[in-house]
Amino acid sequence: MIGFLLSHVWIKKGQEYKHDLINRVLSHYKYNYPDYPIIISGHGIRPPEEVMHKAEYIIWYDDIIESEVGRGHPKCVSEGLLLAKKLGWKSVFKNRSDMIIGCNDIFDRLKEHKCVAFYEREDIHDISIFANTDVFLDAWDQSKWDSNLNINGVINCNNSLRLHGYNVQDTFSLASNKWLPMVYIDPWWEEVFENMSDETFLNNKFDTSKFTFFSGYSQRGQSI
């Protein structure tokens, strides 16, 4: 079994637009990958139940956990991974809850790889990752993470992997937006949803390269 873990999401007062964003993201996953279950893990103002129930499993905290933000969401991700392990998922595709995969055949593209991630220099980035569940759990092993507020999720998950004995570059294949199209919605909210039909969005009939995680920043979405 393979499933999706959608995390790195929080909603404070004034960010209720994220309810619609999450609704559309979940709809996209269910349209393109109907046979793959979803765990959503987040904190803050909970989206309406008709939105949340598009995911099969929900982990949600009513209060904003400030120590999660900008630091790899250690609690939300690790609890999602533990649930995935309990459910018997062999592998997990982890992504932000405000990002979609701009294709409907990602697992065909990944079939030659056990673990795939984007890289930040010699380290894997902590946002969009496909990996064996046990490898993932080692990466988010909280006993190996440093709670220093100046250390982010990239540093901690890579340090944790190395402390568990992994050679990161031997373990993770390098992802590329050319074949692993990650679409970051929040910074281009208006362009995506006001100027694009549902049919175009759901069927990935747009230039996904315009909306990569590394080409934009959402101040409204990232603020706490």
C-alpha cells in the first residue's frame, strides 16, 4: 500500500482562504489518484468537515503549534508517518497541503525508485518526498532532531538520516520538476483559481513549471 501524507499546513484567523485551497488540493488528489488514501495533518482553524472528509485520515490540532512552522513540522509529520506505518503503508508520498502533483501517473514515474526527493545542495529538501515508510520514520525520528529554533526541517531530517547510518545521496534519487511536477498553489492563488477552469486544473492542462515551490513565496500563507 502507498498513500499520501499532506502536512505543513496551519490556519490562523485571516487565513480562512486556506479552507478553499485545501478543498481544491484534496479534490485534485482524489481525481487524479482515487485509489491512494490520504492522511492530512495540520493545526489551527479546522476546515469544514465536508473538506476534511475528502481525506481518509485526519490528524488536526486546534491550536497553532508555532514550533512546527519553518522547522519541518516534526510533530505533524511524524504522527502522520506513525499512522501510515500502523495502516501498513509500505511507502509514503509526503507533500505540503497547499501543493499538488501536476500529473496523474506519478507512481509509474517513480516505479524505478524507492526514495526520491528534491535536493538543497547535498541534502534532501524536506517538502516533497517519496520514500519507504521506515526510511521516512528514521528521517523524522524526534529523538534525533535538535529542538533549537534556528535549525530547520532540512537540517534535522538529513542529520537524523545520517545518525541512523544512511548515506543520503545513495538513498534518495534526485527529483526534477520536469518529471515530478510539484505545483505550489498559495503564491498564485488568484491566477490558479480565478483564471483557470476546474477542468483545466483537475486535468493538469496548464504549465506546471510556472508554479514550482522554489519559484515563489507566500507571505500570507507562511505568516504565523
